[in-house]
Amino acid sequence: MLISIVAPCYNEEDVVERFHEEVQKVADELLPLGHDMEFVYVDDGSRDLTLAALKRIADRDSRVRYVSFSRNFGKEAALLAGLRHATGDSVVVMDADLQHPPGLVRRMVDLRAQGYDQVVAKRSRSGERISRTFTARLYYRFVNRLVDVELVDGVGDFRLLSRRVVDAVLGLTEYNRFSKGLFAWVGFPTATFEYENAVREAGRSSWSFRSLLNYGLDGVLSFNNRPLRAALYLGMALLVCAGAYTAWIVGAALVNGVETPGYVTIITAVTALAGVQMVMLGVIGEYTGRIYYEVKRRPHFLVKATNVERAKDLIP
Ligand code: UDP
Ligand code: MG
């Protein structure tokens, strides 16, 4: 069986060589068991010498394929490129920063042999800032109410996929990709095991608070139109409240005569309603924006350099 390791690399010049050494060790362990390995490294438009490092690695090791983007297209695009150019019967997707322990690949391959199509490594959140653990927990509770696939906290992109899962994921051609959800959406028998969170070896995480926020929103909005429906319900609830309140005021006016005061009520009602309308418009705008990006049918990424024959056509 051929196993592909797919790793997106963005500004990982410090670790990518170490990463390759580590996965090579795994490959050496798996070879006697009848498993070949190939490595697909995607340089996501790094601004450092990641590409040079990848070329060096590829010169030394003929099992290495690399694809380098013309700019930073984001991890999702890098994952997509990696999956497209992986030829293995099983594909292991993992980060290049050694936060996903390569030693676990062996375990994944064992579970794959037991017939699971997806083997997922679930990260425990130990050693992380409490605030981040807390927000993550809160987020997953909220998001699972809204989306129809189940998104699990700590489950990320460190997973093994069988060929049919890879083909299914590649069949989803949407522009806005939320891989975590796409993998869950595809389904098939899935095994999950937990591992200890590792701290980053070198370089720095590219997640800022803002990018996490955007990622979180993508998770909610990429799957269905339930937020739109929620907006609809909220609007109807407000309408009912407004109706009841109007009836009450009119009733009071009929009984007690007209009283002019009501400044606070008016301001509160106007600002609250304006806020709610803005939020609803925002939700609609998000979906329209997504449609806009989808209909443009732009490629997910452009390739600048590669040693994969098939990907060379993509270089303009
Ligand atoms: N990555 C990428 N493109 C980006 C950002 C990140 O390919 O725009 C890669 C990065 O090189 C790493 C993986 O995605 O292999 C995870 O990124 P990071 O370590 O920054 O995220 P975290 O581990 O904090 O979730
Ligand atoms: Mg990382």
C-alpha cells in the first residue's frame, strides 16, 4: 500500500527539514510491513526559504513532491493542492511544524488496516491558555447547534484518509473550503484517538485572534442556511413583540388618553431594531459574498514551482 504524507508549509524553513527526517523514520518503520511512502509538501507562498529547503529535500529523496504557490493562498488551498497531487491509497494530512507527532502515523495506518476510512487524531488541549480552551469549547457547543455535520473540538486536520475519502473530498469543489467540516461531511467509518498537544517547535503560529474569528464564522456559514433561518425567526419574534407592545400602548391611550412621553422607549426601539436589522443584513451579505466568490470560479491557487508533472500545467 502506498501512503502519502501531505503537509502544508508556510514559513517553515526552520522545521521542514526536521519534519522530513521524522516522517522518514516512520517510512522506514512501515517499509518492512509492506507500505511505501511518498511525501507531498505544499509551500503556501512562504516568505522565507521554505521553498529552497523543499527543493533540497526533493533532491535528496525521490519520494518527495513539492508544489509551491505563487503567493499565500491559505492552509485550506494548500491542503487541497496536497490532496490533489497525492497518489497514495491512504493519505495522511498533517502540519509541517511538528505539532502533529509523526510517530502517530503508524497508529493511523494500523487503524486503517482495521477498515476505517478516516482515522482522526484528536488533540487534547492541555498546555494551552485557558481562555483559548474556553472559547473553543463555547464555540463548538454553539456551532454544533447550527451546522448539520458534527464538528468536534480538538479534531483538526491531522488525519488519515482512505482513497475513496480523498476522492470524495476532491469532488467538493467549493471555493470557500472549511476542511474540518468537509471531512466530517464526507463521512465513512471513522476512528478517533487522542494525543497530547505538543508545543510549536519553531516559527510562530499564523493564527491571530482575527483569523480565528473568521475561521469560526466560516465554520458556521459554510454548511447550511440555518443562520438565515435564525434571522428569520428572530425577525418574526420581534414582530410579535412589537405587535403586542403596540396593542398595549393603543389600549393604554384609549383608556388613559394620549400621553406624550416615551422618548426612552422610542430610542431603545429604534436603536435595537436598527442593530438587529444590521445583523440580519450582515448574515445575508455573508451568504451573498460566498455566492459571489463561487460564481467567479477562480482557481483555488496558482503554482509557481513544482516537481510534480501534473501540476506543471498549472504554472501560467
Ligand atoms: N499554513 C499554511 N498556510 C497558511 C498558514 C499555515 O500552509 O497560510 C500551514 C503551516 O505551515 C502549518 C499548518 O498550516 O504546517 C498549521 O499552521 P499553524 O501552525 O500556524 O497553525 P496552528 O498549529 O497554530 O493551528
Ligand atoms: Mg501549528
